[in-house]
Amino acid sequence: MDLIQLLILVIIGILLLYFGYTLFLRMGLSPGRGGEGKGAEPLRGKGAKSRGKTPGSPAEPQICPVCSAKLEPGEQVSSAAFPPKEGSTDRFMHIKGCVYCLGGERERVCPVCALVLKNDEILVARLFERSIRRTHVHVLGCTRCRGPRGGR
């Protein structure tokens, strides 16, 4: 009798694990990521779950932060990343734009202040390189709204 009860409990445990795992996958959560006390991270973006791709992955089209154009595979945003300061995990970056906005096909707009950028103006951003997750770029503003900061 004890052997049958043990077998039933093992089968119930396996079924609960299976249903719990599929529940996390259906909700769009990644159970293996973020082990820093945050729990699982949800997928973002329309249709990302149905296609099985996360936003920003190589299979997804990249978006230019200056003109919001969807870039074709192989097209890149012109930018320059500077060396990090000592003891820092992030570094400054200047973003010029993509082939569409630099070529004059699309209007160049600052995502922070919404001003139309001139050809010589750039976006100032911070580049966060992470060992576990993908690289993250945070746009701080353009040369007008960010401006030269005295005393920094």
C-alpha cells in the first residue's frame, strides 16, 4: 500500500511541475532569466510571444532611435561608444542616425524633447553592457536638450 501511495504522489508531483512550467510559458514569462530576486521577466511587444522572438533579438527588425524607422537586416545605426570610466559598468555613446534619417529621407527627431534635429546634431546616450542579458541603450537627449553641462 505504501508503494502505491508513493507512486501516486510522484505522478502528481510530475504533473504539477509540467503544468506549472507550461503555465509560465503561456503567460510569456521566461523562467530561466533574471536570477537576481526579480523573478521571471515578461516578454514585451505585440506578437513577440506568438512568433517566439523577444524584442531586440537578431530576428526582430531594429528601430532607429532618431527617426523610428524599422531597419532591414544588415542596416545599422551610426553611433560612437566611448570607453567606460574607471569602475563604471556603463559608458557614453553618441548616436547619429540610420541610413534613412542621415540620407534625408526621414525627419530626425529627439525622442526626449521632440525637437527636429539638424544634420550636425546627435543624441547622447548611455550604453549598459551586461554579461547575462543583452546590451541596453538609454537615450538621454540631443545636443540641445541635454546641452553642455557646466561643472560635470
